[in-house]
Amino acid sequence: MIAILGAMQEEITPILQMIGEYETTEFANNKFYTAKIGNNYVVVAYSKIGKVNSALTTSILVQKFGAKKLLFTGVAGSLNENLHIGDILYATSLVQHDLDITAFGHPHGFVPGIEIFSRTDQSLNELAQKVAQKQGIKLIGGVIATGDQFVCDKNKKEWIKNTFNADAVEMEGGSVAQVCTQLNVPFFMLRAISDEAGGGADVDFDEFLNSSANISAKFVIEMVKAL
């Protein structure tokens, strides 16, 4: 079973439309959609926004539905001047930018017992690069920073970028990565850029959410077919 996860309904709706036929299971005040894509059985869900919701949903996908791999599809704000709206980024690693116990002498993003950066699965990343090459799509790898806040302040954007050498910012990936790492589940994180995470990011996000989510969803579907 392969899990496909997004944060919002808009991020998984294109996937469900492409699948066409699926069964729905209700659990933990959420809906989980099971189907078959090519030769693979999948379970699709959206977590709702934020780190707690995404961690909960990831755990359910693994422990209740038996997911052996997890592919995340969604959108993010760019922190990299070379990443623009509609571009596709996959995470080489993820970090939680709002974890802060620096008062005790630790670096930002650190809490005892976990690594600051969670690395994605190399074999899934290589598969994504092959899919991108086959489709003639430019796919960029980079660091994704996660926090429980929508970043639209230029100073905050620069701080996250400089502190973590991050290329994009969003609200779920780091917590999904932490759960998958702790449960030994290979995972892949794909984000299409929906805004540039500065002044006007909220306007960009509203305008480009659906188109960027479609780009990311189509790519993940092709990855599932190739697995």
C-alpha cells in the first residue's frame, strides 16, 4: 500500500478525479480513499493544515492502513529566487523552523531525540528525477522548512532561508517527515510553488493554489505508476 497525502482538499481533489473510482473510509474525523493506480494499491488523504494534523494523519496511514511508502503532494512558498510560481521542488531534507529551545543553548529546529533535518528517501527521489526527465519537467531538489504559520513577512522569509538554507516554506512536511522517519517508512515530498512567501504571498496563494496543486498531483500519480 502506498500512501498519497496532501494538506488540503484542493491538493488531493485532482488525484481523486484522475483515479475515478475509490472506496471511502471515515476515521478520526477524516476521510481516507483507497483505490488502485496501475499495479499499486493506494490510500489517499488530506490531513488538514498544520503539523499536528499532518503528523496524526501520517501515523494513521502507516499504522491503520499499512502504508509502506508515503508520497506527499502539495504547494509551498518559495524562499529561493530561482523558484517561481508553478515550479516543482522535491525535498532532499526537511526541518521545523518554529522549533525553538535556543534558550538552552541548542540550535533552531532542534529538540532532544530527533535530528534537525529529516532526509527523504533517496530511491524515491531518483525515481522522481526519472519521471521528470521522461516528461521533460524541470525538477529541483532542496530543503523545505515547516512551521505552524503562513509566512508572508519578508523578514521572516529571510530568517528561515538564512538559518536553514531553505528553498521553500510550508506547514506540514517537517512533521510528516518526522513521523515517517520514526516509523521507518520511506517518504517523498513534492511541492509545487504557489507563492513567493513575501509581501503578497496570501494573494498569490489564493490565485495559484489550484493550478499548482494540479501540477504536483499529476506528477505524484506518474510516480505511483512507475513504482
